[in-house]
Amino acid sequence: MTTVAREEEKLSNAQIAWRAAQDIADGAYVNLGIGFPEMVARYQPEGREAIFHTENGILNFGEPPPEGEEDWDLINAGKKAVTVKPGASFFHHADSFAMVRGGHLDVAILGAYQVAQNGDLANWRVGSKGVPAVGGAMDLVHGAKQVFVITEHVTRDGQPKLVERCTFPLTGVGCITRVYTSHAVIDIVGGRFVVREKVAAMTMDELQAMTGAKLHIDGPVADLVVPAL
């Protein structure tokens, strides 16, 4: 199946990140995956504050510093400069992973190559290509209480990223609870994709045509409303 999404219907990466940020509870301990998921930190709702964790040993880091004012002793797991908030703490890499494996994170937000309808995640290697290094994602998906994915709904060549069964090497099994895509917000419930929100310009049939597994409806499907970022 190959589907080309109309550009006027899709959310930008910033809008996907904004939508995911709205579901993070005040005071939640959150790990953001390297790359696209890091954008979520920019869009915390007013009056709410997440406490961000990074695998290399910082808890409660803040916004990136202005260009030219970076302190390169303060970086996140993606080697990007960060600031720290009052009350931030620093710790050994092993202690950081003890937090992850001990179930002390409320939410992990990651990118994906594929998500299966049963919650399986593939996000570290495409077939035999690339360096085989899964990193901390395999710990995060089984240590965090909830695991969200933010992603385009289809690949650059129009292949579905939400599928019946992952064909790429797995990061984790049955671990994803919610997916925020460029076209919808979808929960994984009982081994099924359940649509909660979709962009208003699309019909359910159009959304289904972009998806590699059956979509289900359980109650009203809200319009996916985001600001112009």
C-alpha cells in the first residue's frame, strides 16, 4: 500500500509535538527521545511543568541556551546544549538507567519507523541498514508508565507507519499506548488502533487508506485542532 498525503491536511512536526505536550500532566517525569521528540519540551501548556529526564544524567533540564551561550558540559542524550532549572540534579549514567528501569518515569515520548496495532515499536533500525545500536529506547519503552510515539502517518514514499505487524527489528513488544501522527491521535487498546482525533479535512475512509491496519472507533472522534506554529 502506498498513499500520498495532501500537504494541506497534515500537521507539521511542531504541531504534532505541541499536541503531544498537551497530554503531559503537571509534575510528570518525562523522557524525550533524541531528535523530533525533543521538540515537545518547547510546548508545555501554561501553568503546567514537566520534569524532563535525560539518560546521560540530568533531571529537570530546561530550554536550549541562546546561540553562542552554550555550556557544553550541559548536554542532553542527543548531545544538544541545554539549560538547567532550579532544583535540577546530576547523576551517574547507571543511576539514570536505574530510574528508567525502576519505573520512575511517567512518560517516554519517542519517534518510530513502525508501530503495530498491538503496541509493538520499531524505531532503531530499518532492516539490515545502519549501525545496530538500539541505545536506551529498549529500556525506556518498558520502564516508563506510558509510552507515546510522535511520527508522520506515512513514510516519505507513502508507506504506512501504523501497521498490523512490524517488519523492522523491534525496540519493544506491546509497549506503546498512544500515537500522535501528522493526521490523527490514535490509542492502542486491546490490540487495536482506536482513533480519538483526526484532522477535520479528512474522512475516516481517507485516514484508513493511509494506515496499514484496521482503524477502530470507540465513541466520538474529535477534530485534531492545533495552533499555527
